[in-house]
Amino acid sequence: MAPLGSGPWLDDLEQRLSGVATDPEVTVTVRQEVDASHWTIVVAGGRATLDRNGVRPDVTLATDGTTAEAIAAGRLSVQDALGDRRLRVAGDLRKLVAAAPAIGAALGSLGP
């Protein structure tokens, strides 16, 4: 697997997201910042897409690569990362909570 946040990793993310259906009523943009890399997942119109051009996010999640990989591998929960301040969240948290099922569907497709 390509390193997290690298061009090939983002290409794979984009391809996997293209097959994800979400609730058509949910619209949210979530920017993820991992070390020096960043990308935005856009959930809108019943689908999830990757934006690399800097669309304005509703919510930003920021962490380091080690924490991101631990969360992705299931070795660290999001709750624990937040509690330990290893994961930072900024923006419209109500929108993030409302969109959690859609985001979960999008990210759940990614697997290890």
C-alpha cells in the first residue's frame, strides 16, 4: 500500500470513493490534514468524492501520520485520539455529527 497521503494513495482513495453511495440529503465537506498532506472528502448528491483543489471545508480533521495510520488500522479509536489530543477537529461539528452515517459509509469502503 502506498504511504498515507501520497499521490498513489489519494488516487486509490478517489477510486474507492467513486463507488460509495451516501444519503442524498446529506451535504458536508471534510478536510483531512495528515502531517504535510491534505485532501477533502465531499459528500453531496448521494455520493462521496475527493477534492484536491481546496474546496472550503465544513470541518477539518488534523493529526500526524502515526495517529492516522493507527486509526485506519483499528489500533486507535477516534474517541481516544480526540481525548489524547492526537486528533484535532475544527469547524461545524453539528454538520459533522449529522453527516456521520454518510461519512462512515464513505470511509468504511476504504478498508485496510
